[in-house]
Amino acid sequence: MKIGFFVYGIFMHKGGTERITVLLANTMRQRGHDPVIVGQTPADGRLRPSYPVADGVVCSVINLTPGAGLKAAKEIIIKHEPDVFCAVYAGDPLLWIIHLLRETGIPLLVSEHSCPAMMDIERWNRYERLGCMAGADGIHVLSDAYAGSLPPGLRTKTTVIPNPVEKPCEVDWTR
């Protein structure tokens, strides 16, 4: 399966979303899939994420600016022929991804890894967030509480998959 991943700052930042996306792409490659990681063109021209990428994981930059940048971005995504495109990002650049994938036949999965209440304030507003979710073919969130932030009509295409980590043990800080 050809799996596309989009993280806006994958070539510019070293955070949790970037780390988990590289981990997913590397794991999918180990399982015989053909992953491609797509992100915004970095100012420094770097073409690899900060985290180590397995052999066979393709990395592509796109320019999400109106005009020729968007046309070229759509062509780059289509050239990779993904069977599914997973946006592991929450923020207004995702609005462009919804637009780029329209009428391509490429299903879009929006994977939200952050607290929705924070995202509505820090990265974009609630209307943009819900608009992106409405434009997706599927939605992934980390908890039932996060799924509860979506209107009932969007919950039907939402899947809850928690992070695969154990809950931290309780610490008695009084000692």
C-alpha cells in the first residue's frame, strides 16, 4: 500500500508529531508498504526530517502558497499515487490539503494528536478545524474525550486509537 503522510513542519521542527510520523512511516516500510512523507518547503532547504528515516521512505517538499505553489503541490502528491493520505497535523495549512485532494480520488485521513480545545485557540479556530474534519474521509483522535469535541455527524467517521504507551505511574511528590 502506498501511504502518504503530511506534517506541515516535518522538515523544520523536531516535535512529537514529527517523531510519531517518522515512526509510523518507518514501521509501514518495515511491513512492506511504500510510505511518503510530505511537508512544507523549509527555508533552509533541508529535505529530510530531523528524525532518522528508514531506507525506502520517500520524503517530498511542497509549497503551500496560493498560485503556482499549490498547483505544483497537488502534482507532487498525485505523482506519488498514495492509496491513502494521512494528515498528521492540526492547523490551518490543513485547509490547503483538503483543497488539493479534492477530485483526486485519494482518501484523506485527518489524524489529530493534540487536545482539541488547545488547537481551537493556538493553531486555528473551531470552524476551520471542523471544516477540515468535514472534508476528511476519516478522522483519528487519541481519546473518547477528543472524539466528544466533534459534532455527532463527524463522530460517525471518527476512530479512537490511543497512543501505544502505558500510563505513567503515580508519583508521591511528598517524599
